[in-house]
Amino acid sequence: MTEHETRPTSGREHAAGTTGREPAAGTTAREDAAGTTGGGAVPPAAGPDRQDDGAQVSTGSTGSTGSTTGSTGKDNGGVPEAAIPELVIISGMSGAGRSTAAKCLEDLGWFVVDNLPPALIPTMVELGARSQGNVARIAVVVDVRGRRFFDNLRESLADLDARGVTRRIVFLESSDEALVRRFESVRRPHPLQGDGRIVDGIAAERELLRELRGDADLVIDTSSLNVHELRAKMDAQFAGEEEPELRATVMSFGFKYGLPVDADLVADMRFLPNPHWVPELRPFTGLNEEVSAYVLNQPGAKEFLDRYAELLQLVAAGYRREGKRYVTIAVGCTGGKHRSVAMSEKLAARLAAEGVETVVVHRDMGRE
């Protein structure tokens, strides 16, 4: 399993790189049994503890908690609008890490409800609003174990919007290959495979969740992440006390290893000469000053950096208007070792200087 490398850039924090990390943890074939756990204020319901999906993460910054409570001036059943809890809905593919993400939020003080029928989400929020501030942040895990209730999710989301509830959707994604490997490692069936194969269940679930994935505020691809790295990503997005306007992940990668599934924007650095063909630079990475200088001094490199940074300013303004709080910018070259790494570092520094909370991830550095 590939290890990611990270490097701090001015104006942001990073988790340590993952070199020499232990293998990804095994996964269970399904998430935890339904139940409710409280982020400290409410005792957790009884239920089995288990280790969730294997994953691999490289980086995370100490991010902020999230947006403030919504305010629309609508009647919320007699409950003051300031008391409306913040809501995060966690969903995604079975085996992709939903329980790990939920446990991370619980550790951060969120009140977590696992496998809540979607029709009951507005009721849960109303109960939180009546707690006189004791339940200020609620996270709900919604998945295909609640097949009979899943069709009600759209109506519940519309109800929450009408009440002025600030809510976000976190979607856990993973490749078919990684999911099959995880289910086989624990020798359990996929919840939707029936009499078919694991891949049949995965295909059915992916189709069922397609619309929800498109509506997600944050998509996390856990194909190459272990449990600890997934927690680092969740910490980067939800730890802290104040939410910045926009959070960005700048990820270098190698095209020969495939495009990042969770990328919102992709930049191709293969128009620049490859330091791989310079013998004295070949052993090093884009984190090396000489390699970085070589890449940035090539014709068109600095012009690209300037213009792409301007483009990101324009895109970021649009994301803010649309309420999008997270963006993943993928920067690729052939192997993800030299050009993409150097350019990602410079681009991340530009974003940080502009006040965007930025995390840099070098997905494929060290694979060669």
C-alpha cells in the first residue's frame, strides 16, 4: 500500500508524513450496529466496538469546527434559532470508513447517531435544539442498512433546509478493488449482494448512492488510506473552533498511478521538462530546493503558477457563493515525484498567503 508524504507550507499546519507506517488495518464488512453515542455529554449506547475500514492518509491540518447555526427567520417550533444544532450527515460506500469518520467526530465532542432512519433526522435536530445548548453538534450516519428509509432522505434534507439548519454531507468513497479486498479480509458479505457476488452488492450500492454523492459537501476517497490517516483527514476538517471560508487540499500525484477520485480540479505539469532525465536531480523529489528551482525556472512554469493562482481565486469565490467549503486541487506529472510535488508546494503557499486554510498531500511520492 502506498504511503503519502506531506510537507508543511507557510500559513498552514500538517500532520506528519507516513513513511514507515504499518500496513492498513483490516475492515469489517459492515458498519457498527445502530445506536447512539454522545460526544461526551451523553453516555454512549451499548454496542460492539470494532475496527473499521482500512485506509491510508498522509496529512491533515488542524482545521476548524464548521459553520455556525443557520438563521432564516422561519418558525422552528418555538425553539430559538440560535439553539439549532449544527448537523453533519455521514454516508458513503459500505467498507469505506463511515464508522471511523463517526468515531472521529465523537472524539471531537459531536453527538453521534449511527444508522438513524433519514425520516427521523429532523426529529433528532429538534431534540438537540431543545437541549438548551447541551447538544450543539450532531452527526448522523446514513447508509444502505436503512434501505426502507433511505428514500426519505431527500424529504428530510428539504425539511432541514426549510428550518434553517446548517447541515453538511460527508461522503466516504473507495475503489471497487479496495472494497472487495476489505470485505474478503473479514469474510463477510456485502449488505446488498444477496445471492450474488461482493462486486454485485458494491455496484448496487454505488448506484443507490449516486445522487447523494453528487450533493456531498466533502468527498473523501479512502482507497489508499488507513484508519489513522482517515482520522487525520476528519480532524483537519472538523477540529478547532472557527471555520474558515474555504479549506483546500493540494495533492500531487502521478498520472501513471491514476487520477485522484476526489479531485475537484486537475492540473497537468507534464508540459514542463522532467527532472528525472537530469542525472544529478533524479534521486531527489520536488521537495528538494534544487529540483524545485529547476522546475520553476523552466519556460512557462512561473507564468502557469501566477495564472493558475488567479484562476483559483475566481473559482474559490464561486465555491463560497455556492456554499462549498472544501476543494481538492490535484497537480499531476508522470510519476508524482518531481514536477507535481514542486508545483503543489508553491501553489499551496500561494493559497495559504491568501488566507485559505491549506493542506498539501503528496500521494505518490516514494512509490518508485
